[in-house]
Amino acid sequence: MVKKIVLSRLSNIKTLSKKNFELYSERVPVILESIVNHFEQSMAKREEFESYLEQLFQYTRNFIETGDLLAALKLLTQVHETFESKLNKKTRLLITAAIAYLFAALGMDEEADHFLAESLKSSGAEITPCYVFNMTTQSMIALQRRNFNVAVSTSRRALNYLEKTKSGSPFSMRLPLSGPELRQRLTHIHTIASLELATTEQVGSGKRKTIFENALSSSRNLNAAGKKRHRFFYLCQQALICASMGYPSKSEDALEKAFHMLNANQDFLTAHGYYYYAARAVLHSYHSDFSSAYSDAKLAFRASFNTPDVFMELYVMDVFLDIAQTFSMSFPENRKNVSEFYMKGNSLLKQFVEFLEEKDWYTGKKHSHRVASLSYMIGKKMLTLFPYVQNQLDLQTLYLAAYVHDVGKLKLPWILINKIGKLSDYELSYVFRHVTFSRDILEKLNFRDIARIVFQHHENMDGSGYPGGTRDISIAANIISLADSFEAMTSPHRKYKEQKTLVETRDELSAMEGQFYLPEVIKAFRMIDLDKVDLSPEP
Ligand SMILES: [Fe+2]
Ligand SMILES: [Fe+2]
């Protein structure tokens, strides 16, 4: 019997040491296999099956509590695929709903949508706990797609239903989330979506007021549930809503009360700290105090590491981006000198890259810097060897693009970035999306030239790359692609393969001339003193 799996002793997978994380990652596939095998055996004996099903959901909750949503997802999809025809309708419905929820919590909206449609189709219009669960998934997808109207109304509907059900509801059973957690998640979604909706221009002042009031009342209802953590959460929500409504002193009051609770428990780097700092960051940005907003966003980012909740982990990046965008719009004159403003000291793009380096264990601390230096050296060499590329290559833009090429990885869950072992198809397709995320982040901040280059950093000359498979690649993107591969292959931090020597790697990559890389890029690359990459100055 696979009773006590190692997970029960862990509180949060992200707080493991690198070594323990690797040990854990190796064990998980074995654990999953044995759970599925037992499931199959118990299917033969119907009376055992029901209790085993209960255990299956317990394992799923276990994985979710530790923050390993990928393992939970893998377990449920495997059961779904292998035993689909043998499961009864109710069980199938629950499993499908849970899969949809997990995809949504991981930020994989397309996959979530697919399973949600399947679950909604078979559940009909009946309002069951499963239905409310599906509403949560639906509102998370809507929020990710910035469809705030739907997110507000769906989360509202689900909350109304939850408020009517008393304690001892069937929510505690057989679902990856318990009733109170579901409620907190929904209230969170409802508030964020309401604030976004209320600040869009299409909303009239009357409607805006109603939206705010609804958000306040759902937050208040959560507070009435009486739990301490709900009260804390309520105070942070209240601070945000009041600030948006134009009541700064009420907002500061709420935040101060929250701070006292935080201070009493020394909870700064937990989920509580996360809510508090994220709220404070937003408040600072309302007051145009962007440097305080950035430092609070950074603290919220750090705190998000000590919570196993992937949804929060990904959301904190949206908070940071929104602040950065407001900043970028508020002071357009600052953007004139791109290098000065965005690269020096504690500047915006540097902070993004620092965030990334904290999150990604395996790419290595200096990856961005080394890719930028090498790209710059190759670019400079190309300009002397082939003066005709002059109007296609700007060294400063090349350096910046290379420095931020992987910034979109911030929108991938920690567990996916650091996963050891073979990635499944859906995981791989999600990792590929970092290119699109990088482009979107840079476009949002108005770096259109850089965004265009970065979008092609995994494309190849023969059309075998991603995301577009285009052959029409800019020189800058091709240089970054080469520098990126070179750095990854020679880095001591690599996850899978042996580290290679500089010369071996250079020859291996040069062999891809014409297939992956432009002949001119390879020619310049081969003339570079590779020992000097780290010493190369910034432009
Ligand atoms: Fe990349
Ligand atoms: Fe990279």
C-alpha cells in the first residue's frame, strides 16, 4: 500500500534545498506509477475502489498543498486517460473538473478551457459543488485573458452559491480545494477583476460604484467567516478597494491593521506577507511612488516563494508589470535614454532579470549577462567584418534584447522552470510560450524593437524553430539564439547534460551554419576570444 508518501512531510516544495528538490523530483514518477497501479487493482474489486478513490483525491490534495501542481495534474490526467470508460459519471466529472482547475491555476488557459468544456457538457445545468468548482476555473481563465466582465460575474455567482451553503458542505470531500480555500480564491479573483473592470474607461460612474460595493461586500463576507487569516486577507482587499475608490486614509488604516497582524506573527515571508506587500505595492503606485512600489513588489515576489500557491506566484508578476507600465506611461521623457534608464543601477529591466535569476535554479545566475556580452561581441565583430549589416544591427538594442531575452519565463510556474526529467507535451508547449510572454512584457513597456528581436530568439534559419517556424529572422535574433545556446551548453549549472568545453561547443554550434545560423554570424562568432565573454563591457 502506498500510504504515507514522502509529500506529507513537506510543507512547500519551493523551500526545499536544491539537492532535496532533485531527490524529490526523482521519486515523484515512481510514486505516481505506484498510485495508478493500485488504482487499477482496486478497480477489479468494486467495494475497495470507492475507498481508493478517496485516497486518490487525498494524494492530489497532498501534491497541491506542497505546490507541486504538475504532479497532481499528471496523476489525474493519467487516471482520466487510462480508466476513463471504467469510471462512473460522477467520478469522471470530478476528475475532469479538477484537471481543468489545475490547468487554470498553472496559467495554462487553453488546456483548462478544453477540460472545462468537457466537464460542463456532462454536468448539465445542475448546480452542484462540482459546478461551483467549475465556475472558479472559469473565472480564473477569464482573469488570465483579461476578460474582467466575465471574471467578475462568474466569481460573483459562485460566491453567492457558497454563501448559501453552510458548514459541513460537501466541499470538504473529494475536491482538490476545501470550501474555505475555494472561497478565498474566489474572493481574490472577484476583487482583482472588479478593480480592473472599474478602472477601465468603458464603465460609467454609477456602475463603477456598484462594482466597488460588490467587491467590498464579498470581502466583508469572507471576514465574517471569522478565521484570522480571512480577516487579514479582508484588510488587504479593503486597502486596495478603498484606494481605488479614492479613500486613501481608509485604505492606509486597513493596511496598518494588517501590518500589526503580520508583525505579531512575524509572517513576513508567507502568503500573508505576499498579500500585504502586493497590496502596498499597488497603493504606492497609485501615489506615483514607484521606487517604493518596486521594492514592495520585490518583497511580494520573495514572499510568493514561500507559498505553494502557483496562482499567486504568477499573479505577482502581473502586479509588478502593471506598476512598471504605469511608471513607463507616467514618465515618457525618462525613456529617451534607454540604456541609462533601463539598465543602470536598480532599473526596471534589471529588476526583471534579477527576479528571473532568483526563480530559475538551473540556468545560472549569469546567464542573461553572459548572453548579452557574447551577443554584443559577435555584433561588434560583424560590423567590422561586414559593414553592410550596419543598418540592420544596432549594438545597444542587441545588448538589451539579449539581456532580457528570457524575461517571459517569469510567467511560467516555478515548478515548471525547475522541473527535472522529461517534460510532457503540454509542459513543453507551455515552456515554448515564454517567448510570447517575453514579447508581451516588453511591448507592454513600449520596447517594441527589443520585443520584435526577442520574439525570434528560438527561431532557426531553416524554419525548424519556434514559436512561428519562420525563416525570416533578424540578424540580432540570430546572434542571440547562438549566444543563448553557447551559454547554456557551457554553463556549469545545466540540468541534464554534461558541461562542455568552450572549443567543443564552438565547433558543435558552427556545424549548424546555414541550418540554424547565418554564415556571417558564425564567421564573427569564430573570431571571438571566448574566454573574455564575462569581461566584455556593457555598451
Ligand atoms: Fe529562451
Ligand atoms: Fe536563455
